[in-house]
Amino acid sequence: MKLTKERIFRLLIWKDTSGQDLVEYALAAGLVAVAAVACMPGLSGTVNTVFTKIGSIINTNVH
């Protein structure tokens, strides 16, 4: 009888998926973070150029 209860308990634990969503969200967040870090070196030059142009436009129009 005790062996049967242990098997049923193991089956119930195996079917439990209550923590699955948290793991999926953590994996998705990790993937986004890795992709962002991988894209940063390529985008940093473009972002720097855009902000430099904006700064020069502001300086010429303010002064």
C-alpha cells in the first residue's frame, strides 16, 4: 500500500507544471538580454552619431 501511495505521489509531482511559466519567462528574459548585449557594439556608433547631430542642431539654434 505504501509503495502505491509513493508511486501516485511521484506521478502527481511529475504532472505538476505550476512553476513552468516562471522558467519560461526567465529563459525569454535571458534571451532578450543576450540579444541586446550582442547588438550593442554595432548600434553604439549609430546612436553616437545621432546624438552628436542632435546636439549640434540644438547648439546652432540656441546660440
